[in-house]
Amino acid sequence: MFFNASFLTNGSNLRESWIVLADVVKEAHILELHLEHPRVKVSEFEMEMRKRIFGTIYMWDKLMSILQGHWSLIPDVYCHVKLPRDALPATPTVPGAPTPFTNRIIQMRLTKMLNSRKTTEEQQPRVPGPAAASAIAESIETEIISTLPQAYSLSDFDKQFDTILPSIPLKREELHIIIIGAFATAHRSFTGLLHEPNFTNLPSIKEQKAAFKLQRKLIEYTTDTIRSAMRFADMLLGGCKKYFLVNLIALEASVVLGLCVRGLRRNRRAYVRLSRQGLPTFTENSDLEGSTHSAFLEGLNFLNGMAHHSPIAAKGSQIVRSLHQKLQRDATVDEDLYSNTPTPIQQQQPQQPQRKAHQTTSWVPSASAGMMTAAAIASEQLGNILAGPPVTSSSCGPPIW
């Protein structure tokens, strides 16, 4: 119901979808879907269906709270129901094959696992340390990836059931986006821009190298996410025009990659200054700059192509274009900086891949596009990027239930 309301009836309008979700959560509370033992007597089959409905609502609530920047509508203290089973009682299944609900169960488990690791805002440091990011990644690996059925494996997946359940390839790609995106989220603080002034302020060489390692993983995960989202859009064909998550994922991943390029350059400038002072320097991850910039441009071109169909993609294209212009200005500054840099550093930091990437991009930046600083882009609330006044429930169209 919420899927149809969000993607079809409301044409992927986030504000209207949030209003619908609020109504759905209210109805779920009235029906006591959040209780393991509701006051009304239900059969085993009915209880499993109730768990499926509530688990789906819970998952969407957590997702929409992230996209919109709102508090969750469902407090965790009121969530007293276990996850549903994969197969319904007395329902025939194909031996060894995932059920039509298997992918949703995996998403619910991932959502609950990530939410259980959250701490209060007072306990959260401004920049999470390497240990926190590594711990979350390890939990995803052990609790989610290691338990995936072979049909939904992230690599070397089994295709034998694709003909029996034609929806498996699409669900497999969707799960790939969600799981790899969770890895990227765990590493997102290591773009290189949240550490002031840069990774050089970390107290030891060991911590600096750990930060560079996490930055490399962030770039790899984010690049994988954006390319997986583009494959997913191709599989949806025309349906991707109303599937707002595809455009939001592409926007978020493109911004993260752009910030990573800026972080790579800023850290490099810091080490150039240290080398001029005769201090020991190293320039890890410099080899990623060209490929990261290319993936950033892939995301920009995807948003440009979707801009005619989605207001989210249109606004996202403007944001990413502004970031691209900032990267071009950075490159100009770098050329002046490296003209006076010792030869070894110049050899470790080739600029040719960047220039080539600029030349091969399929769009021309608009001269009228506004400039946006990295801090402004990093703090952009992706769930509120659409201009316009708030809507009321009366504008949501006719009821769908």
C-alpha cells in the first residue's frame, strides 16, 4: 500500500509520501501490529501476515526518517514484535529457492541491526573513529552477508531459480544496492573533509593510515553503489522514472564521491606542505583520484538523463553540477601549488586522469549555475531538496485503501 502510494499515486513526491506513511503508522498502531500478542485473537497465518506488514512499515519508517531528516515515527520502545518467517505456514515453496518475501526479510534484518547499533546524539562524536566504522562493517559482513541465500549472494550468485521467479534478478540488484550502501554509510565520515584540517591532525601515523584505508573503502563502496543503482534503473526500464530512491541514491553517491575527490586533494596539499618543511610524508589513495572523479561524472550524467522525468533528479543535477564546478576550481589551485612541488610528489599525483575525465564528460556546465561550498553540499538535506510549500493531507489525492 505504501509502495503504491509513494511511487504511483503520489508520483514519488517525498512530502506527500511522508504524510501517507504517518497515516499508515497510525493505522498500524490502532490495529496493534506492533504487539507480539495483540488483544484480538489471530491465527498463526494471520500473525505472520501482521508481522510482515509491520516489518515493512518499520523498514520504510527508518528509511524515510533518513531521507527526510525527521525523527522516526515508530519509537523502538514500542516495537515488541519479532521479524516474520520467510515462508508462510502451509504455503507451498520450491525447495532451495528464495520465497517472494526473502529479500524483504533480509532488508528488515539489516534495518534492525543498523538501528540497534545507534547511540544517542549526546554519545556520538563529531567524527566517528576508525574502530566504529570497522565494527559496523564487520557486523554487516557476519550478520547479513554470510547468511544470504545463494540466489542473493553479492558475488557468484546462483541463477538457477531466476526462471522460476523472474523477479529475483531485480531483487538481487536491489539488495546489492542496500547492503553495499550500508557499508558506504558506515564509512561516510572518511571523505577527508570532516577531519580538520585533514588526516594529518590524527595523533599517529597508524591512525592516519587507518583513515586512508577507510577512505579507500568508502570510495570503493560508493562507486559500487552508484553503478549498481544505474543497473537497477536499466532493469526497471520506464518504471525508474517514478522510483525516487534510484535518483536519491545516485544523488547521494555522487555527492559523496565529489567530496572524496576534494578530500583526496586537500590531504595531498597538506602533505605537500609537510614535504616542503622537510617532514616525512606519504600520499596514500592518490591513485584513486582519477577513477573517483570518473565515477562522480557517471553519477552526474545519470542525474542529467533523469532530470526530465524526476524533480529530485533535476535538483540533484544542479547540486552535483555545482560541486563539479568547485572541483574544477580546485584543479586550477592544484596546478599552481604543484608547479613549485618537488618532482617525487608530482610523479605520485598525476593530473592527467582528471583532465581526461573533464574532456570525456558528456555535458557542459552552465555558466549560471550557482557555486556551492563543500560544507553546504555535505549538509544538504536530501529529503528536502524539492522547492515549494508544505502540502496537506488534502493534496494527497483520493484515499487508496
